[in-house]
Amino acid sequence: KTHDRQVVIHNTYNQNNTNFTIKKQVAIILLLYVITTIGLFRSIFFSNYD
């Protein structure tokens, strides 16, 4: 019984860890997307300015 409980705790921990990793990846992708978009807008804005 004790062993079963440890397995459940371990599985829950792994699941939380996976969720965290996915969230981290999504955050990084969003950050890169925002930076790229800002960069594009700035280059368009400044090229129109000349």
C-alpha cells in the first residue's frame, strides 16, 4: 500500500513537471513571437519614415 502511494506521488510530480515544461516552452515561443513582431513593426515604421 505504501509503495502504491509513492508511485502515485511520483506520477503526479512527473505530470506537474511536464506541464511546467510545456508552459515554459509556450512562454518562450510567445516571447520570441512578440520580439519578432515588434522588430518587424519597427523596421516597417522606420523604413516608411525615411
